[in-house]
Amino acid sequence: MAVVGTDRGARPDFEAYAAARRPDLVRLAVLLGHPAGHAAVLADRALVRAQRSWRRLREEHDPDAGLRDLLLEERRAALAAGEAWWRSPWAEEQPSLPASLRADLDRVPVDARARLAWAALGRSDVDLLDATDPGLLASVTTAVPGLPVPPPTGAVPPRRRGPVLRVAALVAAVVMVGGLVTVLQPDPPTSDPSTTEPALGPVAITALDSSEPVSWYADGRIRIKEVGQAEVSGVVALADVFGYVVYVHEEGDVVRLGPDGERVLLGRAEPGAGLVAAEPAQQVAWVAEDGRTLEVADVLEVEVVARLETVLPGDEDALEDASAEVPRLVRFAAPELVFVDAAGEHQWHTRTGSVSTVVSEPEQGDLVDVVGVTQLRQVGRESIQVRQLLGTPVVRLGEGGEISPLQRFVLTRSGEGGTGVRVFAVGSGEEVDSGVTRDDVVLDARFVSPARITFLLADRAAVPGASEAGRSSATGPLEIRTCEVRAAGCVIHWEGGGLADSGAVLAR
């Protein structure tokens, strides 16, 4: 069979794999209770996603298990989008399962039912199943040869996007809500514990007496605020969510780490795209491993509650000058997630599915952050612009940065290699004291209140090179410091040395 929907990364070995697995993938969906027509749609969507991430899938210990999980994700996405497979166009189909078998299977949770069906199809080891009724397994195995397998449908994972509008700025888009919103999907479904991701192995938590206002990572250790320390390596992004930390591993796992050391897999991400959190809503968002799809998860319920497919360079909706390889997450103030992709700047209402799209003019620069009516934009290699709905934009030297809560200040990177930080007042553009000096190397910094910044610092002599911002070294100390903007009063929460050369990040 030929998988349609994307021609990027197609490989002959995938085509052979897809042709061999599609019949059983359809049968799996039938055994989950779907009419044959809708089962074929789900299977074809899952295969398109498998093709997009074929390199990773092929290298997994059990690619068939990964394929099964993709179908389960497409099933959840169909639920989130309100697809009613018991209505048209599948309403006239004959029942795909015998009534007695369906009744028995309906008593089994979805994830256990999927594992049972996959084993009955010969795609996984029966010995790996939890306690399972041998009679039910035998009944499913007997029913497999008679299950219908419709031909390929050409279905692809649906793209749920709103209209593209050209306005002066994203702030205007937020104000002009009435003309921009197109409802794309209903409220996300409630959590189904049977569809949660499996737990990872726990890690030991060492209790520590510390006062840091945020969690942080360095040298293979996560410091959980008000809890303690866990030995975890390869962390590239971190977020605090009500006593938990959520981290992205360098290999793409998105993991929830609890105060007791329990770890649960939330999903898979493009590691370099970062992580954003909306702590009051107990949610985090990331770019999925396909480099295109945005995913939002409820951290407490361990459930992906919303997905959105974005535009990449070369797509029909992409701008001519689009260059970003993956979408960029800007700010998550649930339920609104602001992001940038090849079609422009967007505000996605993750609960209703509506998307407001803004194509900004090139001279406005790249959107870095937005809080309320204040935007931070990069207007040159070393220049930032602070824009508000009313007033004259202010341009200052800097690279990247963040707007404080209540829109009072902006921090931005400065100095050789971006190892310093400068802070400016919103509106006037006045530079104010940040609490760090030229001798400090800022590995990371973030606002923890409207006028307080927490810094992750290293000694300049300890950094291997001038452009090594974001790295810590075995030769010098590391320090966590919180400073009051303007007052320059600082508190040192922690300092220590002997850190290996590694990435160092604060929780967002």
C-alpha cells in the first residue's frame, strides 16, 4: 500500500512495513469497538503519523507497540474532535464484532483491551499481558480471521486550523476577538484513566532544606522546589506544576516527576522546541516528535487534552519567507496558547479549538513573548522592541527575553555570548538594576514575580568559552540567586561546586 498525506521522509522499507501491518491495525481498531469503516480511517491516520516519525519508530525495541500506541492516540484525537463513529458515514455498516464478544470486551479498560487484541493478533507476547481471562483471549483469537479489513481510505490526521488574517499586531488580534474566532472542536474530553501513559521507574528523592522559588536542573540533578533532589540526566526543559515537575529528556520523553519520585510518561516531544506551562490550569504544552503537532496535557490527570497541527515551511499555507523548521511556543496562559509557525503568529484556544492567526509585517520582528497588551519582539540580531497597544515602541540592545507578570519589566540577554542580562521598564524603556554584574555568567533567568528575577549563575572563569551560556562546568561554582528589580536586594538560595559540564535550566 502507499501511505498518503506526506511525501517527506517516505522510505521503501516503511511502505513494506505499513503494507504488512495495516490489516492488523484495522482489526485492532475493530476489536476496540469501531465499525470497520472508521477502523480503517484510524489505521490509515496512524500509519501517516508512523511515516512521519519512521526513523525513531524503526529504532525502537518494539516498533509494533509504538504503532499500536499511535492508533490509540488517533482514537483519543477522534474523541476530542467529536467524531461519532456510530453515526454517518458508518451508521449503515453491519456490526463488525459478534454481540457476545463485544459485550465481554466492553468490560475491559481500553489500554488492557488494546494489549489483549494486539496479542491475539500475534503482534505482542501473550506472556506480557496482565491477568487476562484465557477464555476471552481464545475468543478474540478465534474471531480475528473473520474481522473485516476495508481497503485503504487515504485518511490523514486532520488539520484543525482557522482562517489567516493580516492585522497590525497580535495584540490587535486579541482585542478584536469577535472577528477572529472559528470554533474547530468541542471541549476536550474528560480524563479516561484507562488511556494514560505507562509509569516509568521511580527515582530516589533526597530531602533538602532549600528556599529556591523555582525548580532547576544541572549536572544530572533536578532540584524540586520545597521537596529535594532527584538524580535524572539529559534534561533539556523543565516546568513546575503544583508540586510536580515536568521535564523533557534529550531523547524526547515528556515526563512528570512527583515529590515521591514517581515518574509518568506524558508523551513524546521534539526536544529542541521546549516546554511551556500554565500552572493554574495544571497543564503543559510541547511540540510533538513529528515537529508539527502541538500537544497540551493535563499534568494531574496524565492525559493529552488537546492537539493542533501546525504549518511548516513548504506547506500550502506557509509564508514565502518562512524559515522555522518547527513551530515555536511563545506563551501559555491557559486556555490560550500563543505560538509561531510558518504561517504566522497564532493564539490557540485549547479548550474550544479556535485559532486566531496573525501574519505580522517583517519590520515588526519576531515575536518573543506576549503578556496582556505588551509584546516583546526581536527586531535585529542584537535589538529587541517592546510594544504596547498604546504608546511608542521602545527599542533596546538585547537578544530574546521575557516580560514580567503585570507587564512591568522586560529582561533580555546581553554581552558576549549572551552571558549577561539587562532589565528595562516597560513603557519608558529605562534600564534598571537587575542584581547581577558583568562578572556573573547567567545560565538561565526568569521572573518569579512582577519585580523579582531568579538567576542560575556560574562564575565566568568556570565557563569553557565566551559563548557557553546555558552550560555549567566542573571547575567552578553554581549559584541560585533571586533579586528584587531596581532595589538590587538579592538572596542567594544555593551555591555549590564540582558540577560536570552539562546543560543548566530553570523551570518555566
